[in-house]
Amino acid sequence: MTRYLDIYRTQLKTNIMLQLQYRAAMAIWLIDTVLQPLIYLVVWTTVARASGGQLVGFSGGDFASYYIILMVVNHLTFTWIMFVFEYNVRYGQFSFALLRALHPIHTDIAENLGYKVLSLAVILPAVVIMAVAFDAKWQPQLWAVLAFLPALALAFLTRFLLEWTLAQAAFWTTRVDAVNQVFFVAQLFFSGFIAPLALLPAPLRLVANALPLRWQLAFPVDLALGRLSWQQTLQGYAMQGLWLLATFALMRLVWRQGVRRYSAVGQ
């Protein structure tokens, strides 16, 4: 364990320095991080006002707190691996990663965390500004805030493993855009990103409950908002744990098969 902590500490420092070399690109990514939930927030608060101030139990202030917390949770759990994995495999860059004694996923996690450490300096002021501008209503119970932290960690791990697994489709095909697009469309609807899951029709809510996407985003958001009971929280933890084990097993299986295919084509 100490060995891994030292490796992550070194990787984190290195990747923070690397991210500082690409400040313009980081600024563009941060604008996108804030802009998307802001657009949905404006849309749904407008709909709530047009519906008499409430929509399925959400007032304008409730929508504000939902999308502000969603922005933070999404930022702390998102990955970009599905976009860069294909490039690394197609152009042989992945060969260098295989030469290291450490599994490549550890480097990707450290790079992801390094970016987020830096970008929080922009995200947190944006949270304050949006909360004031949209009169966010947030009065969670203390236990819900404390329970939110492990839920957030599990959401990050599950999302990272799932997207890292899907990214490995690049071992079998040089074009994974179609896979990415299908996944991200499903993520928009079934993770609670485009709208709170309470707004979805009942059949779609059942689908969302059966997929891992809800437990990676909507569950920690609802927990932070104090909209869940103890029983629902424990059920959410159980679902996160099950999906974490499933995605970890799937990642290892796909990895073994994918590396063999990558080596077989002469990389």
C-alpha cells in the first residue's frame, strides 16, 4: 500500500505540472463543465416558474441546488479516457505504457486527479456565484453530507472503471466514436444529468435504476441534497458496491483479451 501511495503522490505532482502547461485547454474544458449544467438549470427553473413554481417536487431553488451539486459531482467523477485511449492504441503510444511495471490505469487515475485538484480553484467560485444568482435552496441533514463522501468516492471508482473498460473497444476497432456516442447519450438521460430522474416517465426510471449510470451521478447528488432516507442510502451503497465489483471484473477480463490482441497486430 505504501508503494502505491508513493507512486500516486509522484504521479499527481507530475500531472499537476503537466496540466499547468496547457492552461488554455484547461480553461476551455472548465467553461464546458460550468456551461452545460447552467443551461439545464436555466431551462428547468423556467419550466418550474411556468408550472406555478413547482415541478415534481422541485422549486426553482431546488433545481438550482440540484444542478450546482451535479456540476461538482460530475466534475469530480468524469473521465476523458474514452477520447484518448483510441488515439494511444491507434498510433502505438500505448506500447510505452505497457513497458512500465505499473498497470496503465494507475497513471490515468493520477492524471485525472491532478487535473481536478487544479480546476477546483475555478469550480468552487462558480458554485458560489451560481448559488447566489439562482437563490439555491440547500438544507441537508448532517448525516446526509457525511454519507455523501463515500458515495462520491464509489461513484468516481465505478465511473472510471466502466469508462476505462468501454475505452478498450479500441483494441478491436480503430474507430470507437459510435460506442462513445451511444454511451454518452445514455449517460445524459439515465444518470440524471439532463434532468432529475424524478422527471422521467416510470418505465425510464426503472431502466435508470438497473443501469450503473444513476449510481455514478444522480445517487450522490440526491444524497447530498438530503432527498434520500437511510434505507435508500444503504440501497444506493449496495448498488454502487455491486457495480464496482462488476466493472472491476469486466475491466480485468477485457484487459487480458485486449492486450493479447494489441500485441498480436505487431504493436
